[in-house]
Amino acid sequence: MVRDPTGWMKVEYDKLVQDHLDWKIRELQGPSAPKAKVDGVEVIMLCSNNYLNLSNHPKLKEAAMKAIKTHGVGSGSVRAIAGTMDLHLELERRLAKFKGAEASLTYSAGFTANEGLIPTLVDDGDAIVSDELNHGSIIDGVRLTKAKRFVYKHRDMADLDRVLSEVEKDNPRRILIITDGVFSMDGDIAPLDKIAKAGKEHGAMIYVDDAHGEAVLGKGGRGIVSHFNLTHKDVQFEMGTFSKAFGVMGGHVSGSRDMVNYALNKSRSWLLSASHPPATAAACIAAIDVLETEEKWVKTLWENREYFVKRLTGMGYNIGNSQTPIVPAMVGDSAKAVDLSEGLYKEGILALPIVFPMVARDKARIRNMMNSGLTKAQLDQAIAAYEKVGKKLHII
Ligand SMILES: Cc1ncc(COP(=O)(O)O)c(C=O)c1O
């Protein structure tokens, strides 16, 4: 019998549907905003990473439109050939200053930063030490190296020490310790100060992915290195993204000038993929302008987080280990988490369930993402919906 070359895809997809593991894609009809139109329904948005609502800030929009007028809509090349515009270089200078680093390098996305940079740092004869709950883009970056992999229990410093002793038995040439800054499923923070201290004792490199701490943690949103009062001598790779709280798109890494010189010559995702359109680079620069001059956005984000957490926990919800504007409502059972999300949607609240295999089978939850653009009235509406549906489903 002649093979059906792609018939297996339908078989696999049908299985996902049968197991309720397929993604049902929603259509956003307009901007990603605290109040948004999704599939024809006006909802309060509790699942966007646009923490500061900067994607709708007039200064970012104006900067993007102006850059189209002056620089066109595309960059025409990869950065290394003819795709480095003055805007890309200005963005890197401004980001480095914002981060208190010697230099910064931008990538097309956070994912491609991890995928492109990690494999340049370690190879055969080296070791990577990774938190067990690190993001998929880190895992893919790690998979592209020949370094030996070691995993420590989530945020467990005793286990990190144990793993580092294990690593030393191989006498590796280099050691890379890598962690998310804020873990996106639980909203808890990596103890980066302790990780840096443990790493120093072994001469290890420290790499933090601050995608969810960017413009959220630290002085004026300067990120996790600032949050722990560390420097880029302690944490040599502060990686992040412009696609969440910055409200735009793009990955980046900050640290020493030597690191940036090396990384741009070696990262395949930097060398072999086109640079950002001018509008994207200009909007990212404007986001830094806003963060440097309008402190209220980060402040309001945290106020909204406290307001929401107080009321949600007050009515009996468990928010797990959340320490940040990522606030899970723990449910346990996957089917119940799906029912809660659907019930909330009927009340005009968009908050999505996180179920197996994204989290353990008994750790299903609704993940709420706070936003500085949410009004108290909108938060109250969300809280009222949580109370009504949670009681109906006997979650609270
Ligand atoms: C921890 C973490 N790292 C990296 C990324 C990827 O960032 P980007 O969307 O810019 O590719 C994400 C986004 O989901 C993330 O949560």
C-alpha cells in the first residue's frame, strides 16, 4: 500500500480533539486592551501579557507611525548584512541604559533569543543547570546544545547545591545556570540572589529569562536584576522580551559589551533572521521613554494586583505561590477549571484555564494576568463573576 504522506496529521489532531487538548482559537476584534472584543463579545481581559497596556499608549503608536513615514515598513535584511538601522542601534543603547548594563542586543522575539543564544554558550564538555519549570523556549535552546543537562527542583536552593556538586564530578569546562525570572504558570519569582551566589562558588554563568518581570519588577520596571539589587557581573545574561509589558514585540539580552560582541557573531537566530520593522523598533524605544517618565503604570499594575488578590483570596480562592501580577486561581481538576473559565466568559470575563499537560494533572487553574489599565469597577465585575461562578461550581 502506498503511504498517505500526511494522513497521520488528522489522526493526531482528532486525538487532541477527543482528549479536549486542542486549542480553540479566539478572535480578538480590535486592540488587546483591558476591555476587548473577543468573538463578538465585549469582555474584561484577564489573560493578556500586555501588563501596562502600553500597546495602546499614544506615544508608542505615534512613534510607530512616524517610523513608517521615515524608514518604511520593512528592514530589508538580517542585522548583520544590511538590516541594522539607526533605530535598532538606538533601541539597544536605550535598553542598556535602562537596564544599567554595558550593552544590550535585540532579537526578533524572546523565543529566538533563547533559541539562538543558549547554544552559543555551552557545548560538549560543558554543563547546563536548569530549573525544572523553565519555559519551553529555554528547553528548546538547551536541546540545541551538546552540553550535559542537569535539572534542579523548582526554586529549591538546597537541590541546586546538590546538583552543582553532581556537576563538578564531571569537571566541566563551563557551567551555565539558567532560570525563568518570573514563572509564567504560577507567578512566583526565582531567588536570583541565591542562585547568583551559588553560581559564583562554582564559577558558573547565570542566565535569567525575565520575560514576565520585564517592566513589572525592579525600580521603575527595570526587571529582576534591579529587583534583587544585583549587577550584570552577578547575572551575566539578563534576557527578556518586548512582547509582554513593553507592549510591542522582540527579544533581548543585556550584560557586558564582550557578551554582546560575542553573541551577535554567534547566534544563528540573530545572524539568519531579518531585523525588526522600523515601526517595531521605534515603538520599543517609545516604551522605554514611557517607563522612564511615567512611573504610574508600573505602580498601578501592582495596586491592581493587590486589590484583586485581596478580594479573590478573601472569598476563599487559593492563588498558589503567586508573588507577581500573574495570579492563578487554583482549581485542581481540569474539567472544573474549564467550567470555571466558561462560566466567567458568560459573565463577560476572559480568563483562560491552564490544564494538563501545561501543568500537572491535579494542578489545573485559571491564570489571571493583572493590567494597569483595568479600572476598579472592572476588577469588581471580575471579582463578582468569580464569586458567582465559583460558588455554583463549589470551588469556594
Ligand atoms: C518565560 C518566557 N520566555 C520567553 C518567552 C517568549 O517570548 P516572545 O513572545 O517574545 O517570543 C515567553 C513567552 O511566552 C515566556 O513566557
